[in-house]
Amino acid sequence: MRIETEKPQTIKECCLIGRDRAGAAMAYLLAITLSVMCLVVAFYAQDGYHQIGEAKFAVYKVTMLFGFSLFLALGAVYVVLSLWEKKSWKINLSVTDGCVLAYFLCSTISVFSGGFFEDALWGSFGWNMGWMSQLSFVLIYLTFSRFGKHYPAVLTVYCGSAFCVFALGVLHRMLIDPIGFYEGLQGFQMAQFLSTMGQATWYASYLVVALPMGMAVFLFARKTGWRVIGGIYTAVGFASLATQNSDSAYFAMAAFMLVFFWVCAERRETLNRFVEICTLFFASGKAMHFLMKVHPNPDLEYDFITSLVLDGIATWILLAACICLSLFLYRRRNRPYPLAGMLRLRKAALIAVILAVAVTVGLIVLQSRGLFHGGFGEKLSAVSYFNWGDEWGNGRGRIWEFSVRVFLRESVGHKLFGIGPDCFSSYTAAVHGEEAALFWGEKILTNAHNEWFNTLINTGIFGGVAYIGIFVSAVRQFLKAWRQDYLLIGAAASTASYMAYNFFCYQQVCCTPFVFLLLGAGAYILREKEEKVQ
């Protein structure tokens, strides 16, 4: 009787098995690392709100260093086995991939061209957006776009932790503090800090990136259960958005709502759901109007748009209009929806946005030059945003004018290659110290309070163009392919929201790692769909 034995595996087969196992381990390790990042950045605080930004970055740094050290070690094994198994190794790069790599190269060059090497490595105290942070953002995108197999689990952790953060933000606005962060704080301090994120503007930066992902589930999920979960997530997020009291968040909202409208206009069913989303926003604002009267904070002074959403008569009218329109669309849900109707809706939306921006800018310019008189001029002057000056936008008028002068006075080398990541404060102290002291005294201006202009200064024209290219190219890709997976439209809306919000703000640990996480998830989904087609 002859016993057959398995043939020994060839070296090539062993390399193939080893590469697959290494790749699987990398995917698991990456999912764990990014899930831990979502949790610790959302909830970690060392001493309440005291230096909370520094505390969050410290735990983010440890998570990234530990997780990516192991990941890159496995990656080295994966690359060696891949090269051994194949004679040639083809690397497919998308436009977004190219922009990410170009930005990282420019960021690295700026470390040496700026002349502030030590400051550029980790960045300014309290902000920490130096070269190491830029490296972490690049790694999050590049690794997750290739090894993001477990993106559903990571996004579930991200949205689950975000929901808890939103809920705490809502409770804090009603002066209900289940986590004890408000102990020992006075009323004006409670008005400035929210949830587990700290300062209201930092909290808003987290909110506007996370919120659109749940909205995408509500708008496009086919199963009723997921739609219910998405609706609850959206309602709580809107309730917190209406009360976070940072007007910049409403510009972000305009951006992600435009993205959703652009897609929802394709079908009558999704258009009806979009109107439901609008109804939910106004209803959440009015619900918070009453709930915040239970435990009012007399030190909380609403910004213009927050006051309008919570207390304005106009928003009651808009709520009623959305309810009527939703009912109208629901009754007509089975009627044919011509292509011409969709195109007209999209065209009307674009025209409305362009006109709104043009009219707003025109009113600001004319009002600031004193060309409006009488009652109309008085009404405009009552709204701070129509009065350009040093204090416009909580001091952004002065900051932007100063930042423009800084950039214009730079050398050609600095204009092209930058002064170094997060080196704005170091450069201005060294070159424009007297002027900065005249404006801000002992306070330190750490950035231009406009991420896109700040990146232009820090990494130069080349770096600024590459950085903007990351977000624009990703949104374009996601919008083109969103029918493959509705999470793509969520990622596109979150990215557009981030871009709009940070027109008035800056990179920080509360938001920037997460937008790169979503960009990576979207890129992986696209890559996965392409491989299935092939």
C-alpha cells in the first residue's frame, strides 16, 4: 500500500502565504491603532479642561508611535515577501495619493528651508502640528487606503464615540454634567467649554467632520434599522451643532449640506430625505430652545447664527416650510422624476450659493466703507460680520491682514518652500517681533487662523497647492463614484465640511487626523471596488 504525501511548497508559494498573512496582520493592527485613536482623542483628558489639547495630543502621539512602529515593521516584511514573490511590483497611485506624497515632500523640505528645525519637528506648544504630526496624517491616509479592510469596524468606533461626545455636548449646554468636567468652573467658563473636547471651537471642529457620516447613513441606507440609527445620530448631532455657539460651524454645515443636496437631487426619494434632514435640523434647534431653558446659563451669549437658529422667528417659518415640502414630496414619490428637473435643481443650488457668497462679500465691502446710510446701514452694522475691521470674526480681520503682510515680506525661498510646519509663531517672533508685540502684546499668534493660508506660509506655495489638492481631488473622486458605496458621499461631505470650517480655523488633533482617516477609508473603498471589477 502506497501512502501519498503532499509535495513540499516552493519558496515562491511560501512567500505568497507569508505575504498574505503579513498583510492580514497589518490590516488588523491598523484597525486596532485607528480605533484606539478614535477613542482616546475623543475621551482622554488628564485634568479636566486644563491643557486638554496638550493631553489629547500626548495620548495621540503615543498611539501613533506605538501602532505605526509595529505596522511599519510588519510592512517591511510584507514588502520583502512581495518583491520575492514577484519579479516586478506595480504601484498604483491616484491623484490624491500623488498630492499626499507631494505635500509630505514639501513639508519635509520646509523643515530645512525655514531655519527653525527644532520647532518644526513637533510644532508650537499647545498645537503640536509640526512635521511629526504631518507624517502621522500622511501615514493614516496611505496605510488605511491600502490596508483598510476593517474600515466598517473603525468607522463604527469613530461614529459611536462621536455620538457620545455629541450627547455630552448637548447635556453640557443644559448645565447637566455627568462626567464632572464642569466642577469648579464659573458660568463664563462653562459657556466656553463643551463635552470632552474643550474649547467650543475645538469641539465644533470635531463635530463638523464626524456628523456627515451619520447623515449619509440616514439618507442612503436601505435597511430601516440603519436609517433609524442614522436619524438618531443626526438629530443629536444637529442639537449639538445648534448650541455649540461657533458660527464657523454653520459655514461647514453649508458645505456638507450642499454636497448632500447635489447627490440627493438625483432621485425623488433621496430629495425627500434631504428635506427630512433639513426639517430635523430646524426641529432640533427649536427643541434645544426649550430644553436649554430648564437649566439656563446666564453667561452664555449666543453668536448671531446660533441666536437665529434657537430663537429666531425666521427659523420657525423655515421649519414649517420644510415640513410642508416634505409632505408634498412624499405624496409625489411615485411620479416620474425627469432628468431636466434634477439639472434645474442643481443649477439653482449653485447659482444660489454663488449669489449668497457674492452678495455677502459685497455687503461687507460696502458697509465697511460706509456707503450704506439710514435704517439699512444701521441693521447691517448691528451684525458684526458685515463690519470688516481688526475685530472682524473674533479678531480674524487683524490676524489675516497681519498674515498677508508676513507672507508678502518673505524671501522667494520661503514663499516657495515655506518656513516649516507649525513655525508661524517662531517666524513671526524672529522676523516680525515688534509688530506682533504691538498687536498682541505678550500673547503668541500661533497660526493664520485659516488652514489653507497657514499651510501656504508654513510649507510654501508648492506645499500649499499640494495640500489643497489632497482634499479637492478626493471630494471629486468620491462624488464621481459614490453610487458604489454611500459611505463615499459621507466622506466627501465630511471633507468639504472640514475645508469650509478651517477657512476660519486651523489644523488640530481634534479634527485633522479624522479627516485623513475618512479620506483613507474612501480611497480604500474605491480601490476595493476597482479590484472586484478587474
